Amino acid sequence: MRNSRPMILLFPLVCFLSSIISILCDPNTLGVCNEKEKHALLRFKQALSDPGNRLLSWSMDEDCCRWEAIHCSNVTGRVVELQLSNPYVDSDNTNFMLGGEISPALLELEFLSYLNLSWNYFEGRPIPSFLGSMGSLRYLDLSYAGFGGVVPHQLGNLSTLRHLDLRYNSGLYVENLDWISHLSFLKYLGLGWVDLHREVHWLESMSMIPSLSELHLFDCRLDRNMVSSLGYANFTSVTVLDLSKNKFNLEIPNWLFNLTSLAILRLSKSQFKGQISESFGQLKYLESLYLYLNSFHGPIPTSIGNLSSLRYLALHGNPLINGTLPESLGLLFNLEGLGVGGTSLTGNISEVHFTTLSKLKVLLISETSLSFHVNSNWTPPFQLRYLKVDSCKMGPKFPAWLKTQKSLSYLSLSSSGIVDTTPNWFWKWASSIQTILFFDNQIYGDLSQVVLNNTVLDLSSNRFSGHLPLLSSNVVVLNIANNSFSGQISPLIGQKINERSKLAVLDISNNALSGELSDCWIHWPSLTHINLGSNDLSGEIPDSMGSLVELEAFSLSKNSFHGDIPSSLQNCKFLWLISLSDNKFSGIIPNWIVEGISLMVIDLRSNKFMGDIPPQICQLSYLIVLDLANNSLSGTIPKCLNNIRSMTTGPIGGDFNLDFFDIGFYMESLILNIKGRDSEYKKILPYVRMIDLSSNNLSGPIPVEIFSLSGLQSLNLSHNHLTGMISVEIGGMKYLESLDLSRNNLSSEIPQTMANLTFLDDLNLSYNNLCGRIPLGTQIQTFTLLSFFGNAELCGAPLPKNCPRDEEETQSPTGVGENRECPEIAWFYIGMESGFFVGVLGVYVTLFFQRAWRHAYFQFVDDIKDSAYVTIAIKLKWLHQKLGTCNAEDDHEGSVSTSSVAWPKSEHFQVWNCGQL
């Protein structure tokens, strides 16, 4: 009993201590939060917008330490952390973004040391300056939050701050950074996307933070005028430095090589130039070096081979880097990623370059003059995940060493000079690779028995043959254009797939396929881009095509399809490109085509369409290509074409999305006839603006509204029955490069404003009824006479026929020149004569009906006649007397001196002898 008593006394003490320990370890067991802070948090919530109800647990009935995103002190129960970062950023759901106002009620959270509002959206509101009064803050993250305006200098009052992240707020800027030097304990500073161009001395300000470990200044509008002459940076403890996406336009400053603790250095896309310094070899802790997309020149320094910790080396996109690939790179045994593509490197790549690179996973050496020279039985020490060797000589033999790579997810050997068949092992080995890009080689083989399983597969512009391969449900992009596939298309389209097909892009154009399209398109609901052009397909478009409600681009050009365009296609509400050119389609152009608000390209060239051009076409404000040439369309050109907004802006203007044309692994292309020749438009297709209505039966005048399309580059209205004149408004089409109005019935003069078309390099006005002088201008006179031939009344250079005024200037005084006027000028003279006749007739009619006027008029005429008769008689008598006197003097030479005649002394009289008379 005596021994058990101490145990009985100890038991309550142990229970008490256990309770205390459990409370300290679990803050939620405190069950008590500061009431003042609870009310402050509720006021803070009230000012916010919370469409996703993320703060639903914030209520008076609950302990605030148990609320979502709140963390309290284990000891005091006071709020110390507020974690309001959007947890659903990967879902791309804006409904969970907080917004609204940030209430000053936060100031009542006296012990708050951690505040994270990232990945929300505050609609460009300024960062509250009162945050600078929250003296306990050690961590402040406002990145990706949609703040705008000036960064408040009051943040410099947060003397205990360790982490400040303001990245990715596109509207933020700073007036100066003097306040940043007060944050002497700061370790992380993120100012990416913050506009710093007003602060010239940014480097001095950063240098006054010796504790800084990470500095992110990407895309801050820094330039060469803002680089300090400071030769030494005091933040030598920096391990991560990001100065990418700026505009320095200078060589790498020497102070950077004093940062010997650097592990990650990002200088990409910043217009750095000069040679890559050998001093990089001093940064022995460097793990990642990103210098891509700059203007460096010269060789790759061999000292980089000394960076034994280097994991990623990105030098690609520096076209002036030359020389050979240093063999010292083969010593970087920790290297995982190497990018040297887009440079001017030459020479061979051999096994020596990869001797110790057993960890290499990413290799980019595309668009260089390097050549792979390895043994056919070479077994690389690495297992790649990503290989891109485009435009780099890998062939002519297919690289056998690829078979050793078991982890590849991306393989691109495009334009690599391979002239070989695919090995027997390849397609089974390649079935697990997500992306294969082999375009623009001469690889051949029969794929009839192959089942393709790759997510993205581009085998275009090769020599593959046989029937079309079969597809698994995993294929998303299939491009096998420009090959030699033959047979029917039906086995591919008609195949039944157990799972829902993911195929989005199907391009089998420029092959030798034949037959009709099967009515099985309902099995391919994910299709967005279809190109079956340049084959030998026939028949009608099946109605099931209308089930492809996601369809965006549809091309059947250069086949033998016929019939009407099915009305079921109007279900394709997202269609922006339709190309049915060079077929045998007939009927009228259906209204639904021109009523689709998303259409940007309409190519119905060389078919048998008839009827009028639907005026609803003017509603297509995003239209950039309208080609209805070589049909049987009639009527007039719609006057409302000036409503097509995308054609009123320049070729680099417009507000449409370029992603329509380039969806990553596939870029839409189109064959267009511009300047009289067919050309493929691919990368520049978004920047084309053209209208071609040629070779139809259109009549009437050219509407003046069409000349308001100032962004138009090509206009072809030739081979129609258009009449009237060319409007002077044509001078406003400042981007026009090609104009063809030939073989119409246009009349009048060529407007002088055409001389303003400085981009014009293709002009054809031949075979019209144009007249007058060809406008003077440096651009117009560069064209040949073929541009103006067949207009009999045209004159001036470059035609050999001079204009009437030119001929008068070059004629002799006695010559009789030809004066052929423009029909309009001839009509002017006809009108003038008619007017004179009518005027005279009016006088005589008046005299006929007014007797008094008639008597006065004839009396006046008689007086004039009498006066004229008397005057003429006197003059004739005087002249006869003078001539008689002169004859008498000739008979008596010298008998009378003219000097003896007394002439009046006046300056108005002169003495003339008879010879002068």
C-alpha cells in the first residue's frame, strides 16, 4: 500500500501533461480563437467576392481556427496564416477565384505572418498600401492575382519580410525601388511581369539586400539604358537569377560572374549579344543555364565542360553561334537536357559527345548543319524521353540505335535526309511514343497492315504507299499528306472502333485515293480539321458530315465531287474554313455558308455555282479570303462588302485568334491563286486578305464600297461584264499588292490616286474601254504595256502611244497633229455645241414673238451695217491715195526728200518710207 500511493498521485499528473501535449500538437483542439480576429476575418470575407463558396465555413457559429484556409498559433490561438491561394488552378475554373476588395480589417490580425492571395483575380485593383503596416508579415504572395497600378512603397516597411512574390500581375509597375533596400532579411523576390522601366537604378537597389537567394525579374521591360555601371553585385548569395524576356541588347555584364553561388541562371529571350564567355566555367554550382533565343555569336566555350553539376544547357535559337560541338560536353555526367538547335554549328556528332551522358533525357539539335556519325551498332548510354533532330542530317539510313530507346514520348526526325524504309521492328516499337514527326523525308514502306496508335503522327511528304493504315482510338492528329497511298478511303472511315475516337485532325491530301466517301462520319465525332484535297475522290458529300459538330476546317479541293452542298453542314457552327475548289459542285451558294459568323476562309473556286452572290456575305466580319472565281455567278457585286471588318485592317491587324490556324502539331494550309499562280499558304495564311470574283457573269459597276477595304492585298474582278468607272477611292487601298480588272467593260480614265498604291506589284487593266493618260507615279510606270493593252483610248507610258498634249509639244510649227480625246471629252464638246445652238435658238424665238424687240434689233443691225460701210469706204480711199503717191515718187527718185515733210512731233508717230508701207 505504501508503494502504491505515489503511483496514485502521479497518475493525474501524467493525464494532465498528456492533455497539454495533445493540445499543443493539435491547434484545432484549442477550440478558442480571438473574437476580435474572428470579426475582422468576417469583415474581410464580406468585402470579397467568392463565387465558388470557398469561404463557406467562415461563420460566427464556428471557431475561426477551424475555418478553411486559417491557421492559428498552437500556443496563443491567434491567427498566424491566411492561405487563400486558389487550390483549383489546374482545373482552369474561374468560379473558384476570389475577387472584390481587400478589407483593411486585416490590420487587426496583429500576429499574421503568412498571407497568400495568389491565383485569384482582383480585376486590376491596386495592391492595398495598408499591407505595409502589417509588421508581422514574413511571407507575402500576391502572384497571379490580377492586381494593377503602382506597387506601394509602403511594402518597404515590412522589415521582417522573407518572401515577396508579385509575379504575373500584368498591370503592375514601380516608380522606384528605393524601398526594396529596407527589406534586409528578404530571401525571395519575384517581380516578373512588373514594369520596371521607370527605375534606372534597379541593380543598385537589389544589391543592398545581401540575404537575397532568389531574384525573378523576367519580362520587366528592362533595357540597356537601365543596366548600371556597378561592377559588383552585393547579393552574392543568390542561387536563382531570372532576367529572361527583357531587352538588354548588350553583352553579359561581368558582375554576373561574381555570383558564384548561382545554381539556376535564366537569360533567355533578352537580346543578349557577344560571345558566350569562358567565365561561365567559374560558376561551379550551376545546374541550369538558359541562354536560348538571344543573339550570341562565336563558338560554345569549352569551359562549360567543367560545370560538373550542370543538368540543363539551353543554347538553341542563337543563329550566330558557330563552330563545332565541343567534345567537352560529353563530360557533363549530370546533364539531363541539351539544346543546341537553331544555331550555325557544323561538323559531326559522334559517340564521344555522349560518353558519360547517362542521365540525358532531352536532346534538341534541330536546324543546324550537324551530322550524326555513329556506328550502326551503337548503344547510347542514355534513355531519351524527348528527341528533336529536325533539319539535321541523320540519314540516309534509318537510325538503328533508336531501337535501344525505351522511354521516348516525343520523336521528331523531320527533314533529316532519311532515304530508307522503316525497319520491321519500328511500328511495334513506336506504338507507345505519343508524338512522331517524320515529315519531309523520303521514307518509304507499305502501311496497309499497320495499326497506328500514336497520339500525334505526321508522316507527310514522304514515299509511303499501299492502302490507308488503320487507327486506334488514341490517335488525335494524323497527317499523311503528300505520299503515295492509294485505294478507297472507306476502310479507314468505315472502321468500327470499340472506344470513342479521339481523332481531331485528318489530312490525307495529295495522294492517289479514289472512290466515294462513305456515310459513316458519325463514328468520328471529335474531328475538327479534315483535308481530303488533291485526290481522285468523287460522288457527293454525305449527309453524315453534318454530325461533325466540332468541325472547324473542311477541304475537299481538287477532286471530282459533284452535286449540292448538303444542308446538314450548317450544323457545323464552328466552321471557319471551307475549301471546295476545283470540283463539280453546282446549284446556288447556300445562305447558311455566308451566315456562319465564324467563317474566315471561303474557297469555292472552279465549280458550277450559279445565281447571285448572297448579300449576307457582308455579315462575315472575320472573313479574310473570299474566292468564288471561275463559276457561273451573275448579278452585281454586293455593295456592303465594306462591312467585312477584317479586310479593313492591315494584314497584321484584326482581332481574330491565330490559334485557329496553328493548333500545335498541325497548321492549316490553303492553295490560293494570287498574281496568276497557285501557291500554298500556310504560316502566312492568317495574314492574307484577298477577294477573287473573276471569270463569272457579274455585271453592273464596281461598288465604290469595295475600295474601302484598305487592308485588302489581292483583288481580282477580271473576266466579267463590269461597267462604269474605277473610283478614286482606290487610292486608299494602301496594302494592295495585286489588282486585276481586265476583260470587263470599264470606261473613263484611270484615277490618278492609283499612284498611291506603293505595294502594288501586279496590275492588269487590259481589254477594257479605259481612256486618257495613264497616271504618273513611280509604281505605275514599272508595269509593262501588257497591263494596259486593249484600251484604245489610253495613252502615256508605258504604252508607246503619246497623249495629245505630248504630241503638240513635239510637233514642228507647220505640222498638223492628231488630237484624239477621251470619249468623255468628246461628249463635252458635243454638249458645248448643243448648248450654243439652244442659246441662239432662244434669241430668235424671242424676237419672233416680240415685235418691238424685233424692229429695234433690225434697226440696230442696219445702223451697224451703214457705219461699217462708210468706215470701210474711207479707209480704202485713203489707202488708194497713198499707193498712188508712192508710185509717183518711184518715177522721180530723189526729187522729194522725206525729210522735207512736216510730220507732227509726237512720240506716237513714226516716219515710214514706202518700202516699209
